[in-house]
Amino acid sequence: MVANILPDVIAGNRRVKHNEKRRERYKERKLQSVILPETIEQIEERNKKRRQRYQDIQENPEEKEKQKKKRRQTYEKAIEAKTIEQREGRNEKRICQNVETKKTTTEQGRLVKTVEQRDKRKRKLPEKNMDQMVVESLPDVIAENLRVEYNKKRRERYKESKLQSVIQPETIEQIEERNKKRRQRYQDIQENLEEKEKQKKKRRQTYEKENATPNFETDATKLIVRPPPKFAGKTVLWSSDSTQYFFNIDHPDLVELRNNCKLDENIIPAVERVEIIQLFDAELSDGESSILYTVEANIVGLLATKTDPWFYTGCDKCYTKFKNSPICTSCPITTTQIPLFRVTAEVRDSTSTTTFILFDRHVRKLITVSAQHVLTNDKNAKPNIIPAVLNNMLGKRCVFKLKLTRKNTEEKLEGYTVSDVQEIAAEEHHSATSEIVNPNAKVHHDNAEPNDHVEKKRKIATEDNSLQCSLPTSGNTQTSTPPANITI
């Protein structure tokens, strides 16, 4: 580190000596001009030389740039050398000696010319051209003295600042304290900003509370209509901190609106209870796409074919059937495939026999078993063979809520879709089941059913030879044990 500093120290000593010699020459020249008065021609020549030198400097700015670059380079080197490792290894004694030599050289080369000194020298000068010489030389001498003193003070201040950083390097503790002060100042600034933000939030909340509460006596009711928000393709409802909900408030305008909206008849009519034979003659009115009926009947058989199996693969969220795609097209989120019930059941009442389609939630309500459980426990299960667990549905009397569409009313196709099912207790339908099992009921069914419906019935089951049907026996209606499978 000392080797890196020595070149700068040597260069500084040389510069000090050079400046000292310049000051001595300048002092001698000024003294000669004062003691030996110059003529007007000499003064003019000297001024011409000065002007010429100034013009040369102005015309050649390259020299100025070179000097500036040198000074900048030396300054950058001094700044780069200000590290903790370099400061610890510097030779303080050598630097102190150089500083003392600089002080002595500057004091020796200092040119101090006051008005009193000039007066003393004037006494020794001859009286010839004395006034003219003094008038011409005094402004330059005064300006030069002021400039020299100013530059001297600047050098001393710069030197002291540099020496303090070099001779007395900062310790790690001092550096940490300085950094702590900076961090504390930064935290104070941030805390003040956070306090301001908190106050703003409090004022905003108080303003919202005061203005959000409705005054029904003075303020008019306002209705803001905007499109409902949607998330993942579905309509959703949301609220914010300023949202308020009012339920059944007693406001005059709302009471009047309720009274105007009251109707004498029920808006949603009750579902009509019919018999199976009446389903064949059901018709839709104009503008309706479906109609609802309820039927009370017994489950007497289960049907399954290869084209119409007892289960299907669907979505675990919306129960939509997967069609040639591993992704559900109805759900906006990723779902999984699971097996779901779709059972075609043959039902019978005192008037006729038909087929109903029961989906997963209706079958699980009757047997409390999922399709996934059936397939995992029975490895030999096939789509066209009814599993033994589903035979627990046979012999049950239920109230079915049916949804009839144009296929059922216009095309006269059976396989009515069940929208809900409710099982009836065994004690309530004991007498009804005995009538259905009685062979006289079968005759009544054949005689009561219209001929045009007999031709169109069971279209789904007659197309495939591999029809699996489960039918109850005369003893099975009284007991809970399921019957054996019968292949037709």
C-alpha cells in the first residue's frame, strides 16, 4: 500500500517545488517593476505579451483539457484509495513530513504586499514617473494578492479534509453508527408516510359510514343497475366493505310495491297426480317445452342393454355425460370422470305398465350405494347386466315426479325422465302391491290400454337381443330379498 502511495507523494513534492520557483520569479519581476520604474513602452510590451498568451490559450483548448484530465485522474485515484484496508497500511509519518514541507514552501513563496509595504518601497524610488508607475501596477498587484490568498486557503481546507480521512481512518464501529443513523432517518420518513396513509383511510371510512346509511324519511330510494358480474363463465354475486343488505324493510315505497305484485292465484301451480295410462295421452300446450306430473307406482323390473346400460361416465360436479372428450364441456373448472347410475326401470300401477329413467341421485336415494362402489366391488360387472345390488329397488312403491317433453307427447316414446322420487313405506302400499301382483290386474292392464300405444311401447328394449331384465316374483313383493336375474 505504501508503494501505491509513494508516486503521488513524490509528484506532490515536485509540484510544490515548481510552484515555489514560479512564485519567486514572479516576486522578483514585480519587485523590479516597482523598484525600477518601467517606461510606457515596456508596459505596453508586457501587456501585449499577456494578451497574446491569453489568446493562445483560448485558441488551444486542448491544453486546458489535458490539465483538467490530469487533475481529474489524480482526484479519482485519491478517492479510490480511500478504503479501510488501504488506510490501515499507509505510512502516516511520511505523509505528515510531506505536509510540513508543503506548509513551509507555501509560507516562503507567499507574496504579501500590503499598502504599507508599498509606501516604504516608494520612499526609496526616485520621484521621476512615480505616480504613473504606481497607478498602473497597483490594480494588478492587489488582484494577484487576493487570488493567491484565496487559493492558499482553498488548498489548506482541501489538504486538511484529505489528511483527516487518511491519517485518522474510521473504525468499523463508527461506520456502523453512521449507517444506523441513516437507517433511523429513513424509518422515520417511512413511519410518517404510513401514519399519513392510516389517517387518510380512517377519514375515508368515517365518510363512507356517514354517507352509506340510508335515511328513508328524507332521501329518495335510488336504484343502480349494472350487468351482473361473472366468474369462470357463471353469474356470481359479490359485495364490498361499503355494501349493505336490507331484508323486508318497512319502507312505504317497498310496501306499495309488494301490494301491487300480489296475485290472487298461485304463481307456481301444484303438480298434478295422474295414472300411467293418462301419461300416454298427455299433450303440451302452446309455448311449453315440458310438463310435470306425479305418478304413484311399483318398480317391477330393471332393463339394461349394450346401447342403454345401467350406468354412464359423467362429471363429478354437474353429472354431465362425457361425449368423446376427457374434459367436461359444461364446467369451467377441471373435473374428474366417475361412473353414475342411469337405470331404466319398469313400473306398474293399477292401470298400465311403462318405463321410467332414474338417474344417479334418485337411485342412490333408494339403495344408498354409488355406482363407483358397485363397479369396484364387482369386477365382473358389465354394462348390459344388472348387478345384484340394484335388485333391492324391486318391489318398492314410490311417488315419481316426471318431466314429459315433446318426445313423450308427440312421438309417443316411453322412458319418462324422473326428476324426483319419494319412497312410500311398506305398510302404506301393502294392499296396492297385492293388487298389482294379482293376475287379474294384468288382464285389466291389457284391456284398459289403447291399441295405438301398444305398438310403440318398449322400443328401447326390443332392438337388442342381449336384454337383461329383472322381474319380481309373487313372493318377492312381500319380502326384501331380491330375485334372481332373468335373461330374455
